[in-house]
Amino acid sequence: MKVVPGVLRVASVLLAWRLDELVDAAHLYRPLKLLRPLLARARPGVAQLSRGARLRGALTELGPIFVKAGQVLSTRRDLIPADVADELSLLQDQVPPFPGAEARAIVERELKAPVETLYAAFDETALASASIAQVHAATLRDGREVVVKVLRPGIQAQIARDVALLRSLGGLAQRWHPNADKIRPLDVVAEVEKMLENELDLQREGASASLLRRNFASGVDLYVPEVHWELTTGRVLTLERVRGASSDDLAAIDAAGIDRRKLAAKGVRVFYEQVFRDNFFHADAHPGNVWVDLARREEPRFIALDFGIMGSLPEADQYWLAQNFIALFERDYARIARLHVDAGWMPDTVRLDELEAAVRTVCEPYFTRPLSQISLAELVVKLFQTARRFELTLQPQLILLQKTLLNIEGVGRLLDPDIDIWAVAHPVLERILRERYSARRTLKEIRRRLPEWFHAAPQFPELVRDALRQAARGERRALADPRELAQRSALARQQRRTLAGGLLGGSLLLGAALLWSLAPQHGAWLPLLAGAAGLLAFARTWPRR
């Protein structure tokens, strides 16, 4: 019952912003419409605002957690109208800062030392402030400039309370909203909760920044600030201070003499490298978190900030997604349909010819335009919307990727309105896939996993035997004869030897074939030696009878 006042407050704000359709969707709220003049006066100018702008205003008034929910909802363009998603994407997570003295106290408590000992200087005036944390400028004892991110005091309790309210509202919407099966409000709340859980752990954010920095160690295309681990905990994060301009500050970029077309193409390449080369991507890449290094005119680069929301894909999804992109670039609609089913995103019962026709219907109108005018992000969103009719199961990590694709393409087109996303992305993706699934990489993966296979090999016969026994469903008989038990034991040992020899022999023969085809400059003796060793392994372990 603690959430009832909160629910009533939400209803009152929605009515004040004239979001009557949302109140109508929850039957519990409908009687409140009769009391609208008493509950809430209409906000100034609300009648002239679009539905998306009204919803954005209501979420901003309701507070930071609802702003986060709106930001998550803005990524679900497969579920909500484009005009509403566009408005929600403008939501800014900005709140007044808490006192600098409190930030200083939190830093001293977390790092267990006075601020004067930890830093040469610490500015108590916040550089930036959001609902989860705020940032202060500081200087290390050796003179290097840093920024210190500090969690808000009492933020965990506040988030737990607001998430409980969101979950109650999601439950109401799940029960009463006519399109609840499409919007899936409880899933949206779960995404918000997971996002907030990650953002509350600044040590996790530091680890994400550290990994992204290692992936782009050269710093040529993307620069990631260094983490100072000795000054970092779960509630305090100390990062190298960087300077640049927001990627939407075109005036500053032009004043620095930077080639925006070159920069835009580099941004697209960096995105595909993060997703398909490293399988670790910045999932909150709006212009405020993607800066441009104004000091590098000849070789422009981006600077990444705020690593609270990062994404990665399971290896299988990564492979299927890459193949879908390639098929899309090549307009192979039949292959796109087959890949969706093979990936397990759709049930086997889907008629592939109907799915292929639906994909073609979505894609063909786009290909009548010049490639520079085709929005890959928009096309992917429409494909997801179409695929829902065929029982598409869209995983959260793919939704996060869809959001990032929209952000990156938006930044690219802002920097260069004529950028040909397809021409830039296609060769990058082909190169990454060629390297990732090459014979050399396959051989390296086999060598890495070979000890694991040998370790597991002795268990295979027992597993097979257990499976056969379960399949027999009670038809097996007790093995009472000691001679039969001995024979079974000997057979199991022989099976283990055969399996181990087969694995070793097969690996050696595969290695010989790869050496012969990929490294002929070393001569034939090494492949022949490996091949002979493989045949010997087969011969030594093959069953004699």
C-alpha cells in the first residue's frame, strides 16, 4: 500500500499534461478524470504540444527515475511510435547538484583518507550533476588533472523506492493496457532496473572504461580516459580529465579546422569495430558522451565519456547479426529469412517464403533512393517491427545494440549529412568477419580449447551410457555378472582411448592441412610430420577388435 500515494501522484501529473489516453488505459485511473480540475491544473501551453512533448514534460516533472524510464522507452522504436520515441530521446538526466562538502565527505569515507592527502586540489563546485552521481574537478599530487565522479548520498534507497513504484505502474499497464502484449511494460521496467543497478556501481563503470581503453589502445580513432584505480571504489570513480567539444557542436569542430566528413566515417567504423571485432560497445553514445578532440586536426578522433551503460552480445548472436547485416547489404532477402530462423529468433514453424516477402516489402522502397539517403538504423527498426508479426523474440542485448546504432548514425549524419553509411560499413564488416572467422583464427581457437576437450573426453562414454539408460526407460537389467562388469569397464577404457586419440589425430591432421595451405613458405616437412603424427595417433588408439 506504500506505493498508492505515488501511483495517485503519477496519475495526477499525467492528467495535468493532458495524457488522458494513458489514464484511460488503466481502468483504475478513469474515475480520476472526473476530478481533473481539482487534482491538477493543466500545464501552460500544453494544448499546443504534441503527444510526445507532453509525455516528455510529464516524465521530467515526475523525476529522475522516470526520466531514465523514458530514455529506455525511447530505444524501443519497434514498439512505440517514431514521433514519441524522438521526443523521449531528448530527455536530459540533469538535476541540481548536492553540496560539495557532502561529496568531499563521501570521497574521504570511501578512500579512507583526507582529500588533501589524496589530491593536490579538489573543487567542491560540481562540473556536472545527474540523478545518480555528480562530477568534480581535481588535481593529483603529481599535477595531472582528473575528474572525480561521486554517487549521490542515499541514492540506493531512493532508487529502490522509485523502482517499486515503476513496477506497480508496469503491473497496472500490463493488466489493463490494450497493447500490453506489444509494449510489455514489465520488461521495460526490468530494463530500467538493470540499467540503474549497473550505474550504481562506479567500480564496474571503471572496469568498462579500462577495457574499452585497452581495445582502442592506439588512441588514433577513439580515446578513452585512464582510470586511476587507487582512487576508485564502488561509490567514487577517478578518471583522467579530457577536453574536447560535444560531437553536435559543429561550430567548434569547424573552427578547429577538422574535416567533418572524415570524422563521420571514422565514427561509423569505430562502432562496427566495437560490436563485431571486440564484442564490447558503448551503449549510451549520444553527443554528450561522444566528444571530438579539437587538438587533432589532421587525424581527428573521438573521445568517449560515461561508461555506465555498455553492451556485448553472446557469440552466437554476434555471428548471426553480422551475417544478417551482410545479407542486408547484398539484398539477399531469402538468406535474411533463413538466418532469423537458424538463429532461434523465430520459431521453426514460420513460413520462410512469407517472411522473405515481408522483408522484401520493407527493404525495396529504401533501395530506390541513393545509398547516401538510406538510414540503416531506420531500416533495422522497421525490420524488427515487421518481424514481430512472425513471433520475433528480440533479446535485450539486441535492443541495446539497436539504440546504439540509432545514436551512432545520428551523430554521423549530423557531422556529414551526405554520409553513405552503407559504403562505409560494408567493407569494415567484411574485413572484421574475414579476420574473425579465418582459418588461422580457427586453428588458434582449436589450440586454445584442446586442453579443455582432453579434460572432458573421459566423461563422454559415461554421459553417452547414462543417456542411453534414460532413453531405455526402465528396460535395462541389473549387471550382476562380474565378468560382464569387467567387460563393460574394459570397453569404457577403450572408448576413452579411442576418443582421445581421435581428438588428437583430428587436430594434428587439421593443423597439417592449415599449415600446408596458409604457410607454404615453411616447406612441406612440417605439414607432413604433423599429418604422420595424426595418423599414428589414430592407429595407436583404434580398437583392435
